[in-house]
Amino acid sequence: DPDATSVVLWTRVSVAAPVEVEWELAADAGFARIVRQGRFATGPERDFTVKVLADGLEPGGHYFYRFRAVGVTSASGRTRTLPVGRLERLGIALASCSNYSQGFFNAYDAIARDPAIDFVLHTGDYIYEHGTDAWHGDEARKIGRAHQPEHEIVSLSDYRTRHAQYKTDPASQAMLAAKPLLACWDDHESANNPWTGGAQAHNPETEGRWEDRRAASIQAYFEWMPVREPG
């Protein structure tokens, strides 16, 4: 979620207890010129996700980042701030409607490898909320892409698990490590065709209050997506 002078850095740690995570942002791939660094405490209250706003950066600058926790250093990622002023060119990849159970994210892999792409704009439906059997469940299982959990997601735990599954995809990881992401949400981040008081795909009699489901989906989204916090 870059702007001209700051970027959001995101990761998740696979631990079973609260932990402090170190982060570094450098102007070079070898991390000899570190421009920002700090620590971030995470735990089960945010599903062990880490989100940092690194600011005070140069417009249009290219940077590298990495994390360190419990003696392990992550792979490094690349990012950049938004440029300002007149540009001869700007490469933007447009993505949307990314259904894990419907096939492989080959487009994400192509985006990661394309040097002409500067930023990725994802216009929503980054995840889908339905259960595996709702759409072509047999095909999803054959290719190893059945949704987790397999039922339609309703609770905070459900939404966290679904976001986590999408983040395990190798092509998704490659794209997020190679390009800055600008993301907004659409309906499937919560449930199909929602409105203020409910959703076409929400049944209060079997799935509880819509307000609770909506709150769970929003919390998981801000935990698991590299977007700025509201407010």
C-alpha cells in the first residue's frame, strides 16, 4: 500500500506464542544501506501477522525489506514508493476475482516475473468465502485446491484460515515479494452481494448475525492484507 513517501510491509510468523519481530528496509539488495528498521510485537490477538508503515522515504524509490524472529531471517522482498511528477511510463498490473479453488494463480507468477510492472492494483475479491462444494468441488480437490476450511466461512477463525490459505500459494507469495500491492475490497471479502443489513449469501438462521460476520471478515482482512489501517 505505497504512497509517495511510505510503504506498508507485511508478513506473518509461524509461532505458537507472542513474539517480537525485527524488520529492516534497505536501499540495496545486500542490506548494506538500511534506511529504516524497527520491531513489531505480534501474537494470537492479530493472528501472528506483522504490519509496519515505513515512512520518510523518497518518492519513486526502490527498496528491499526483510524480517527476523526466533533466530530466523525471512526471504527479502522488493517494494517502491509512488513516483511524483511527470512520467514517461508506469506499469500497472490489474488483478481481481482470485478464486483459489478454481485454478492456479499463474497470472500472479507472470506479474512477479515481469520487469515492466511497477505496481499491482487488485480491485477486490482477493479471497472467496464459499465452501468447496459450492462451485466445482470435485475439480478443486483433484488439483489440490479445495478451500480451507471446506465450509463457507463465517467466523473470525474461518476468515483467518481462508486468508492464510491464499497466502500459501507460491505464485501469490512471489508477486507480493516482488511488487507493491494496492488493494481494495469487493463483496467476496465478506459474502456475496452484501448490503448494510445483510448479504445475499448470508442466512441469519444458520450463520448468525450479519454484523458479527461482517466484523470478522473486516478484522481478518486488515490483519492479513498489506493495507493501511483505517483512521
